Amino acid sequence: MRKLDIVLIVLVVVSLILNGVLLTGGGLLLQRGLKLRQMAVGVLDQATESLAALGNERIDYPVRIQQDIPVAANVPFNQTMVVPLHTTVPISFTAVVPVDLVLTTMDLEIPIDLTVPIDMEVPVTISQTIRISTTVPLDMEVPVTIDVAETPLSGYLEQFRKTLERLRESL
């Protein structure tokens, strides 16, 4: 055997060994790549589901209000009421009546002592505008519920979900 044949045999053996190593390494890389793809698909599926669930969520948030509210108003008041009067009015006095006698004038005192019954209903109309001007202090907590689906955020979530689905399909 010649030296050239030995060199060729060594080169063929080395080439076979290198090809085996490369094929084994490539297979391992491919296997790891497939595992990474599976993991990425799983993460993208989970993210897509989370985005869909977030779009159906409700945000409950208590809003604290501490503020003085000025109130100014003119309130018209127009009402007719019937006031019943059921009473007796005592009248007691002495009336002095001048009496003309031919030669002289004489004052005659007449005592008056009587009771006058009053039995009537009197309509009373009140028509007036009442001015109200005050400040009302508010100190309260109002629960606010926001449906994410009814906000502009839902459109962005849907766009992001579709983008994740396209990315998953491309893997």
C-alpha cells in the first residue's frame, strides 16, 4: 500500500467520523429546537387564553370622593292652603254715645259685652321664590365597575391576541 492510499483511507475515516459527529449534533440541535418550539407554542397558547380571559374581565375599583359641592338654586314656591277658622271672638267695651237733649248734650255710656262666633275657611296663597345657596361637603366611597370589553382596551387586546395566534402558526 502506498502512502497516498493510507492518507486517503485516513481522510475517509476522519470524514466519516466528522459526518457522524455533525449528524449527531444536528439531530440533537433539531431535537432541542423542536422542544423549544413546543415550549414556545405552549407559552403562546397560554398567553392567547389569558388575553381572551382579560377581555372578559371586570375591574372593580373604589373611588374616594372628598369634595365640597357648591349648590345655588332658586326654588319657586307657589301653594294655596285653606286655613280653617273656628273660634269665638269676645267683644267687651263701653260705647259712649252723645245724646242731644234740647238744652244740653249728655254722654250716654252703653256697655257692650258679646261673643261673635267665627266659622269659616280662608284660602291663603303663598307665592314666593326661595333662594338657596350653600356648600354640601361630600365624603364618600363609590364602587366603580368597568367591563374591559366595553373599553377601547378590548380592541388592543384582540389585536394582540391575533398577533400571538399568527406568531404561533408561523412556528
